[in-house]
Amino acid sequence: MACTLEKVLGDARTLLDRLKEHDTAAEGLIEQSGALSQRVQSMREVGNALPDKHTEDNSEIQELTKYKPHVLLTQENTQIKELQQENKELWLSLEEHQYTLELIMGRYRKQMLQLMMAKKELDTKPVLSLHEDHAKEVQSQVERICEMGQVMRRAVQVDDQHYCSVRERLAQLEIENKELRDLLTISKSSVKTERDEASRPDSAETNAAAAGDAAEATDAAAAASEPASDQGEPPQLSSQE
């Protein structure tokens, strides 16, 4: 692609150089034709002025011609003929220059039109190809971005599902932990009550033993007090009997 563009640029430069040369040649021809036209116009003015002057001074010329020799008249006639011939040659050269200028300008217009068409085609083709390549690249990037978006959406969905499952599992574990703690508390309380209940019969037996000891002590005291009562007073039981 770069070689083609360089070739096109080289051809365009050569065409521009040729067009510049044609422009300079055309300007030279235009200047020459302008000079020739000015010269012809001056000759026309001179030719138009001569008859007026001849008509004005007709009488004087007639009088002078009477006295002029035949040689002078022939010289003037030859000069007039030479001027007329020169005028014809100038007219022919002017027409040739105009024809050549028109031909050059026609070729110049044709070449400029061809150059413009070729330049337009050459300008549009690489631009269109670049636009197509850029559009394809943008389309591929958009497709990649869409694919990445779909993958990210799927990943987000999977993450959401995993997060929900993890949250559910955590909630279940928290509930189970709470239930286990409740069960542990209940088991601890039941074990404590069982221990309390197991320790209560021992205390009852101790209390009963203490009560038995107290009763024995009372009985002993009573037994010890019975002889004294037998010596002093009659026992109340016998009196009651």
C-alpha cells in the first residue's frame, strides 16, 4: 500500500511539473499573442489614420504627386505592399498562436480533468480501504467487548449464586451453632441438677444421723436424770399411773 501511494505521489509530482511547464509555455504564448495583437492594433490604427489623413490632405497630396517622380511612387507602393504582406503574416501568425493556445489549453484541461479524476479515485480508494479496515477493527473490538461483558456477567451471576449459597450456609451454621449452644446449656443445666439431686440424699442421711445422735443424747440425758428423780420425788409416770 505504501509503494502504491509513493508511486501515485511521484506521478502526481511529474504531472504537476508538466502542468507548470505547460502553464509557463501558455503564459509565454499569451504574452506573444498579446504583443502581436497590440502590434496589429497599432498597425490598424496607423492604417485607419492614413486614409483619414489622406482625405484631409487630398488636395495637398494631389499637388505633391504632381511634382513627385515615378520612382518615389513605386517606392511607396512597394512599402505599402510590404506593410500589407507583413500584416497578413502577422494575422496568420496570430491565428496560428491562437490555435496553438486553444490546443494547449484543451490538452491542459483534458489532463487536469484526468488528473482530478485519477486523484479523486486514488484519494477515495485508500480512504475507503482505511475506513473499512477501521470499521472491521472497531467491529471486532466491539464483539470482544461484548464477549467480555457476557463473561463478566456470567462470572457476576456465579459469584452472586456462590455468595447466596455461602450466606445460606453461614445462616444454617449460625442456626446450628445457636441450637448446639442451647443444647449445651440445657445439658449443662441438667447435669447440674442431676449433681444437685445426687448430693441431696447424702445431706439427708447426714441430717438423719445428726438427729439420731441428738435423740440418743436426749435419751442419755433422760436416763441420767431418772435416778435423781427416783431419790427425791416419785416419778411422774408412777403418779400418773
